Amino acid sequence: MSWAKREATTTNLVSLGDGEGDRRKVGGLLVATPKDRLYPQKTNYELVQKDGEVLTLSGSASLSRQINEQDIGKFIKCEFTGWDKSPNGKYKVIEVNVWEGEPSDDMKAWPRYAEFRNNGKKAAQTAPADDFGTSALKDDDDDLPF
């Protein structure tokens, strides 16, 4: 047996919100939903960026109700839209969009897309070619990778 050092934070860890160091938007190809090392009840989300970098989106109650393992291999966009109140206190409101249509050529060229395409499922229904093609790439989301 030997000692193995464990790091407290994940590299490229991204948190959505309005705090210092938080991002308001993030997106990419979802490739994994690992459990957080320090908080095993929390699920994080690994997103491949257009340049091949993998970001780990820090999980939250809002995200866990909207993203699941069946979404692996799909493109997602997440945006912090503010705060709301519940009986247990306030919580982050995060809008999640999951691409359900036929992938565009830009999406098919995404790093690691071929590895995760269809996530072992039947091919998606055909959508109009430009629904997520080049016109969607220019939708004023400068901080999103697509």
C-alpha cells in the first residue's frame, strides 16, 4: 500500500452563477456525468469544447433535474438566469437546452463526437439542416463554444 494524493478541486471546474469566478453560460458535447469526489450525492458534467478541452461543470440541484446519463453524447447549453426562492432557501435558476435534432456538419466535426455519437441509441429524427448549423453558431453567445 502507498499514499495517493487527492486534489480537492477538479481541473477546469466551471460553476454557473453570478459570483466571482462563476460563468453565466457554458456549453459543449456532454461526455460524462461523474460523481463529485468530495460530495458523492452531487453529479458533475464533463463538456468537450470545440478546441477539444474538457470542462467540468459543477453540478447543482437544478442541473441534476434537467440533465441525466441519457444525455451523454448530446450537445448542451446551460445558462444561469438568476435566483429563486423555495421553502428550503434560495436556489440558482439554470436554463438547460439539449440538442435533440440531427447533428449538423459542424457538430459531427466536434472533437470526440464520433466516440459518443448516438450514445448507442437509434439515430435522432432529421431536423432542418440549419437549426444548429452555422447560423446557430452566430447567435450572439460569444462566450459559448458553439
